[in-house]
Amino acid sequence: MASPCSVQIDGQDEAAMRQAAAAAIAEVQRIEQKYSRYTQSSVVSCINRSAGRDGVSVDAETSGLLDFAHALWQLSGGLFDITSGVLRRAWDFKTGKLPEPYVLQTVLAQIGWQHVERHEGQVRLALPGMELDFGGFGKEYAADRAAAVMLSHGLNHVLVNLGGDLHALGGRGLPEMKGAPWQVHIQHPRTELGLVKAALAVLPLERGGLATSGDYERFFIHAGKRYCHVLNPHTGWPVSHWQSVSVLAANTTAAGALSTIAMLKGADAIAWLEVQGVRYLVVQHDGLVLRNP
């Protein structure tokens, strides 16, 4: 998952906990192998290699994730688009250079969920050069699946953490804190200004998902302006209204998608999150912190 990952379990049966943890880790690895665009044999890589040509048969799990991607595209007004990963061809966050206009326009022409054709268990990308990228919800989906595996092993005091995307399966289970929620630290989005990572807030999480999107994981500063990796698929340019958005939802997949959409929504994010009926903690571009509740 290209990030630090952990699973924390409260319980008494160490052998059972180790067995469940091993099964959960195996499930996360299965999902990464199946959907990572970095793996040549993955479903996503197979679909991308066939762009502009033939369709690729997909199973029920993949079809369900594509249904989810379609729902997010509709919910976000086209801002959450899993074909927008091709924008990495225009943006190089290692060298910190702005994209060439002609390169950006070429890549933008290859973006558009409406060009993804699905029929009778097959998926086809209509335009040559198009790609799918499950990075917008793949890690969050893996966190939910890992929690489901733990539950199937009879464990219900678990905190799964995949690179900061969390799923809590019940509260704490230790005798001295039984029933208390997990205490989750939200990273301050401007920790690069200090020597240690500071916590913006500590949120209680007993059950469900918590995910954060922000402008601080991959970015560069050019002429005094920050350019982050959260890119608007309509314009090809990075978002700039929020430093970070954290969302608590029924599961991690939903929380991650909603936090990303909120980043893309800009100034409209708060009103949109209120309509979704979720709890959130956001940091505006000027450092103002807003939360509900």
C-alpha cells in the first residue's frame, strides 16, 4: 500500500489474534495485487493495456467497485473520476515543475468516466491512452475488507490502519478501558514547518471509517505557491482551498471518497458534507479549522 500499515487488536487469545491478523494482512495483499496499477498482472493493468481496443472481462468484485466509481462520479458532478490518474503524466512532484500546457491538454483529452464502456461483464476504455486508477478508494476498500476478515474470525475490538485510513471494529476491549472508543490522532497538515509530526486533533472512533485527504502528502512549492497531488479532472490543476479534510463515515471506503470529493469541491465542500450527513474536521487554506460536531 506504499505506506505504513498496522492492525491493533484488544483481546486475550494471542494465537487467535495472530491468526486473524495474518488473514487480514493476506486480504490486503490480495487486493493490492489485484487492483494496483503498479502490478502488471492486475485487473486494472489489463484493462489499461487494452484501452482503445478490446474489452476485458471482470469478476463480480471488480464490477461492484466500478459501480461504486460510477456512483461517486455522479455524486461529485464528475469531480471524482477514476480515469483522471493519467494526469500524473503532466505533473512531476519530484522535480517540482509546472506542466507544459500542451502536455496537460493532451492528457485532459484522455479523461472521462463517460468513455468507460461496460457491457455483459466486460469493461472497455474507449479512448487510446485512457487508464483506470483505483487509488482513490483502493486502500480504503482494503481497510474495510481487512476489518471484515477480522470480524469473521470473531474479533470485534480492532483498529485497522492503512496509511492513515482507518476502520474501527468496535471500541477498546481491554478490561481497564472496555467500551471506550479508539483515540485517533489527525496529523496537522503543516507539520513540515516543525521538527516532529504534530497532531491537529484527537478524534474518538468506536465503529466505522475515518479517512483524511490533504495537500501535504505530495506537493511542491513554486514561486511561493503550493501545488498538491489532488488534481481537478476538469482543469488538470491542483486544488487549493483546503489543507486537509477528515471524514468519519459508516466505512472507510465511503469516508475516503467523501474526503477526496470535499477537497475537490473547494469552497462548496462544507455545504456538500452537511448534505451527506457525516462528521468532518477540515482545515482551510488559511489554517482555519472547522468541524462537525
